[in-house]
Amino acid sequence: MDGNISGGEGDNFDWGTEDEQEIDNFSFSPSCYTLLGRAGSAEASGTKVVDHFVGMGFPEEIVAEAIKENGEENTDLILETLLRYSASSSASSSNSKLIDHFVGMGFSEDLVAKAIQENGEGNTDSILETLLTYSALETLPAEQPHVEEQPQIGEQTHIGEQPHFDSDQFSSEYEGSFLDDFSDMDSCSESEDVTNAVSGEDNRLLFLARMGYTAEDALIAIERCGPDSTVAELTDFICAAQMSKAADLLLGDEDKPRPQPKRKCFHYDILKRKKQLRLEKKLPNDHEELIRLPNPMIGYGVPNESPPFVHRTLPDAAKGPPYFFYENVALAPKGVWDTISRFLYEVEPEFVDSRYFCAAARKRGYIHNLPIQNRFPLLPTPPLTIQEAFPLTRKWWPSWDMRTKLNCLQTCIGSAKLTERIRKALKDSDDDHPPSLAVQKYVLEECRKWNLVWVGRNKVATLEADEVEMLLGFPKNHTRGISRTDRYKSLGNSFQVDTVAYQLSVLKDMFPRGINLLSLFSGIGGAEVALHRLGIPLKNVVAVEISEVNRNIVRGWWEQTNQRGNLIHIADVQEVDGDRLEQLMNSFGGFDLVVGGSPCNNLAGSNRHHRDGLEGRESSLFYDYCRILDLVNCITKRT
DNA sequence: ATCATCATGAGTGAGCGA
DNA sequence: TCGCTCACTCATGATGAT
């Protein structure tokens, strides 16, 4: 997933030093000149199409043949044809196929033969390592085909508002970085229907090609990671091999004095993480180390429960300042939390169910580098059961409905027709004449599914928006003034304030004079409200939130609560680049805390249509959280 | 255009017994 | 260990009303 660091985009890196240039030359073999930038404009003219595919490492005559066969317009078909040619031409024997693989990557045939002899055919990783070592020894800084600044491939989709590429040099430094490029993937998805491209081997090949990988790398990755591998795993695999070697070289080369480039640590962090990732992923198909959800889901402890025995040591790279706090749904598709954790400095997620903080469940994972001792809850303690939260329902609550907690509050509510169906199903029943077990079961299922509460005899109802606000720890009418649908949606996507506040409470003694907060995907301001309710003054808050409705809610709350600090809103997360961050951080002295819960749309179980994991259109914004956190870290540590 | 309403499962893990 | 049942899930898309 972070694989964009390999392949052609590597050229977009601003490796500002000779060493970095060396790595650049070394890790990106001649066949790796896949030009993502060109991919977007490939249909411009015939020669450009030819250039495009030749740049991907296909022979010119084959490219010409493929174009002749498919026409210039359909680059997808051309690529498929080329891949077919490529596959069939290298299918002669396993050994020659292996040689072809590596020759295709740009290594000389002699070296490849030698490397295979040394390592044996079976171990392609070792062969690759050997080859990379050879190359490192031989390669001198040489001219690289330069990737032009990435053109805008289609509209910004999830962000929706403005194109996100600046043209100035400083920000272009990051356009080529691998984390940025995930948002590019994102923008691709709208115009080129990449969403569909993620399934099936051919489609994954296309997808990887569009991301800038060579066909060879993509094929190897698919071969190694298996037919069911995700694009994330494939890109992980591809770049791990290349980057780890690069890291070895770079980090091992201690003697040579290196000038410190701007934000170099960003690159180093990536290198280190990729190396670690590679070490862990010795077998790309091996999923045995998956993070498991704890039961009970109480993280490092919750109020009124005996704390589990835990001792946590943060990886060095994760230690603040700044502190960071990341949140997402606990029940994400398999492997998602492993990936999230890898990208967030290998910090283990803390899974907490908000049922220990309020009357509704909310199973969430949090990754943060905060201390975990001496936490304290918000006061007053909110009602912990449905009946305490909604006393008026007691009168109507049937004895056979044993619920004391609501399920997760989501973005949608039950329909009026459903409550009517339930009312009819319960017709004529009361305490003396309870409904049949089948009816009870049906009603209870629907009540659980839609979080219905009893508001009359045999009458259930959905929660009102202000009731959801209360359950989530927001002030009453926090979201008032927008459409009902939007209120449910914004609330359903929000933090549970008491839960988050409990984890953030350790900051109170550390920042008695206030805190500078970077709040990514801030929504209706769950983090801001939590800090405010903890009594931590908000000095400067930079809130990044795409929804104008949500920004207005936070702005309104900011004014209503007479905040003395500064609230700066940014709509588009892509606007948050190095320049912008440096400017902001210089103006008030840096961020103390970076909070964010990236979109869960493509992770959440409720999503029947696009539960695509971290590569999903919205959920891939996680990588923007990483990108920005890295930038903040880097700027913080440099100053 | 905006909003409200409604119908629409699959993926996942826990728990259980064979 | 396997197969089964059960419960739960920060949602999306189509449609109609305003």
C-alpha cells in the first residue's frame, strides 16, 4: 500500500542529497520508469502512448503491435495485451522465467544467472537481494529519466472541492511521496473506475501499473502474495524489497558525511518502517500475526473495571512530541489494523468499547503515543444504561426485552414503517399476554439492529438526534440547525466524547496552559469537545474537515463556548502540505497533539456496497493522516 | 437541488458442541 | 479442529416528496 515509494514515483522523491540520489538510482531499476504522470495523459497522442508503455519496460515493437491491435484510445486493453505477451513469452521454463523476471527488472542476464546460482531458484527474495547488492556496488549516480510533476488525474473525489497539487517546488517535494500518492489513487478512482480495478489479477495489474509499478514487479508481487492478495499487500511487497535494501545502504553508510535535507526524517521514517515491514513479511501470505480484538474490549483499562495487567513500551519512532491519537472502527476487515499499526510506528492499537463509558456500544481501535497511567473520566458520569439515559422508557419496557445497552449508534435510523410493523406484530399483547417467542425474537432483532427504544405500549421509536448527542457526550443541540439526516450522519461518524476524553485526560497535567491541536477529519469536533470538557484550554486548533456542515457546527460550538484560542479551518486535507504546516507551526510554535479518526466508510460492516478496506475511496484517507503526522513529526524534530 | 425514507447482506468473530 | 449458529456493524443507493 505504501508501495508508491518504489517504481517510478521514486523519482519524484526529493532526495536532496547525493546519498539519496544514490539510493534513487540504485533502487529503481531501468525498467521501473513507469510514469504515473504519463499514465494520466497517455491518450494524448500515439507517440505518447508508445512512450508510455516503452517507459514501462515493454519493447517498442511489441507496444506498436499492441496499439495496432487495440487502438490508441484504450490504454487498458493495450496494457492487458502487453501483459499477455509478456506472460506468454516468459513461460518457457521456470528458470528462464525467473531470469526473465529479473532481467525485466533491469538487471543484466549475467548477474541474474549468477544470483540464481548463488541462492537457488526457490528463493526469489534472496536473489533479488543479491542482485540489489550487486547493483549497489556497481551503480553510480547517473541520469534518471525524470518524472514530470504529476498531472491531475481526474477530479478530486473524496475531497471534492479543489485540485490538490501545488506547482511550487516545496510542495512538489511531497507530491511524489508514497503517502501522497495514495490520495492520487483515490483521485484516479473516480475518473478511471479504479474501484472496480482492484478485483481480479488483470485488474490489479492495471491498478499497480497506474500506480507506477512495472508490470514485472506487479506480476512478481501477485505471484508471491497469492491470488487473493490486496493491492496493499502487493505494493507492500514490491516496495519492501526495494526500500529495505535502500535503507540498508543508506543507514549502513555512516562514514560519509551527509548534509541534512529538509524533512529528511520523513524519508528515513518510511525507510525504517518499510524495512521492519519487510522483516515481518517474510512470507507475504502469512497472516498468522493478525491483531486480535480483546474481550472484554477495555483497552488499557476503563473506569469501574479492574484494569488488565499491561506494560507498554512505545517504539522509539513513536515517542512524542508531538502526541498523536488515531481512531477507527475496531471491526475492520482482516489485516486492516495490522496495516494501520505498521504505518503508525508499530504502535499496538488500544481497543475500547464505549459501552463502558455510556449507554451505547461503540467498538473502536485507537492508536496513540499517550501515557496510559493516571487517566480519569469526565464528570459527571453519563448514564450507563438505556433505562438511566431514557427514564421515560421504563414504563413501556417489556420484561422480555433484556437490553440495558444500545448497540453502536450509526449514521442511519430505522424507518417509520418498521416501527409500524413492530406495533402491529405486538398488537393485543401486554405483560399478562406476552407475544409469542417468535414475535419476541423478531422484535428484539429489529430493536437491536436499529437501536429502538420503547416509547409507548407496544410502541418502539428511533432515537432523536439530541438523544444521540447526549449518548455520544456532546452538548445538547450541538448539531442543531442542519437537516435531520445530516445530524444523524455527522453524529454516527463521530467520536464518543467520554471514551476519547478518558484517553486524552493524561494531557491535562502536561498542558496546564493549553494545547495546540491539529485535528484531522475533525467532523463535529469530538476531540475538541473532549479536550474542552477535560478543562484543557485550546490555544490553537487547526481543524481539517471536508464537510462544510460539520465545520459550521464546530465553528458554532467554538463561539458558544467562548473559546479564547484560534480556530483555523481547512477543508481539504490535501492542502495540508509541508509548506502549510511549517507556516502554521512557526506561527504558534508547533502542535502538541495530532488527533484524527479517518473515514471508516470502506471498513465498516454496515457498508454493503464498498467495504473495500483501506484502499477504499474514503478510507484511504488514512494515508493522509500518516503523511501529515510524519510531516508534523519531522518539522517538530527539526526545530 | 435538497431532504427524507426505505430496502438492501456480507464479513467477522464469539460461542458452542461434535 | 471443524462446522454451525448467532450477533453485530462510524453505510449506500434508489426513489419520491418538497
